Amino acid sequence: MNLLTIRHVTRYRYAKPVWFGEHTMMFRPRESFDQHVIRNDLRISPEPTYLRCHHDVFGNCVGVARFGARAAELSFESTVLLEHTPELSLDQPSTSRLNSYPFAYANSDLPDVHSSMMRLYPDSGGQIASWSKSFLQNLKKVDAINVLTAMTHGVHRDFKYVSRRWGPPQSPLETLCQREGTCRDFAVLFMEGARALGLAARFVSGYIFIPKHTNSSDRQGGANTHAWVRVFLPTGGWIEFDPTNGLVGNRDLIRVAVVRDPYQAITLSGTWEGDAADYRGMDVHVDVESQPLPQGREIAR
């Protein structure tokens, strides 16, 4: 178990005071058996006149803020204290035919996973499908976990990570052709590849914890939000895959938003009124640090 503090600060800067419209935010990590929010502190300046939270269609926590005053700066500071427990094993049963290619889901699961199996991007030439099927080769057993692990390591090995802090993900065909991208680009490519194999996959936005002893060149995605994928295995439930860092399982990955389409996982969005020339930029900083566990909180291994 890790006890983590996540500090996420976003500041919008303007040349003179402007009016702010409604802003929506996704900062709070999802509650689950492997991550639990102990404390959640959100500070917004100027102070909103209206602030509430609700759950979206996927169960993600969405905050909504409205403002009644002008200001030359708008800042959001989210600080979360979180218990995070890595999965101890990803071993999957090997006796079920559902877990071997061609993959199939139980009839009782199909209505709920169907929307996450639908492709989002055009692939008229079958390039994404062909790329994903290449990971069915040279495996001792073509189980879903083995195929997706090979795909995870393949992206990490064969694609170059480049930083692009703002903007939507590029199309999976662009990423495949250019052989480079950001974490969100790799997540979209992986998600479409998994769907091309008949699996249900979802885009995940959140944070990554990079331990101090880790070589900084070994992990990408720190100092900002991070993106990866969850895939529903026919006999194993939802499992995390981070192609940017070659990670399988939830270790060091902190889920905030899990969605069908990456456009449903925008961390912070809103409007403002003023002259376009007044906008001076946006600064984002994310810091994830490990805290010592209080005495008596250790769990048995």
C-alpha cells in the first residue's frame, strides 16, 4: 500500500480582469478497492458563487463551478491524500475459451461492454486492425492478457514519446504512421487496437506516481495528467495497460476519469468573456509524492 499526496495546480492568466463562465473539472480520483481518497481539498480563486459535484454516466466525479466576479487570474488547486494498493497478481484462468483469441464475452456482460467495443476512428485500410493482430504472433498462449501485454511492451519499445502539453489526442493512424506521440496518443492507439481485436477498452485519465529511486528517463507522464487504457478481459475484469511506460496493472497509476471517448475526460474546461488578446496563457503543475504510512496502517502481504 502507498499513501500518496497529489497536488494539481492550474492557473489561467489574463492582461486585465475578465468575466468567467461555468467551469467543469475532474480532479478527484475514483473510489475503488485499490484506491481510496482520505482527504480532498479544492481551492479556487476567485471563489466561485456556485460549486457542486456530480457523477457522470461512467461514475466519474465531476465538479462544476460558476463565478460572479471578474479577475485577471483564475486558479484551481486540488490536493488529495490517497491510499493506493497495487494489484498483487494478474494471473488469469487459462481454461476458458472466452479468454483466448478470437475473444468473446459472456452474454450477460455484452450489453454493458458493447459501447466500449465500438471503434471511434476510421480504419478503412485496416492498418490499425493489422497492427493489433501482429501481437497475436510468437506467443505461447494467445490469451487476452498475453496479447495485450505484448501490445503494451510493443508501443513502449517501438514508439517515441514526445511532449505535447495541450490539445486533443492525434488519430491512431497518425500515431501509427509517425511512430511517436504523447501518452494520450498512445492510449488512443492502444484502445483502438484492443477494440479491433474484439475487446472492450476505455480511455483513462489520471496521474502517475514516479518513485524517487526511479530513473526519470524510465517513466513519462509526470508533472502533468497522464493517460492509459483499461480493458475488460473476458475472464478477468478491468485491467490497466499503460503503453507509454510499458506497465501492466495498476501499480503507480491513479485513476481519475474512465471514459469511452477521450473527449469525455477533459480535466478542466470552461469559458471566459473578454478580448482574445487579453489571454496570457495557462500554467499546469502536478506533483505526486509518497507519504509514510501511519503506524498500524501497514497491510499484511
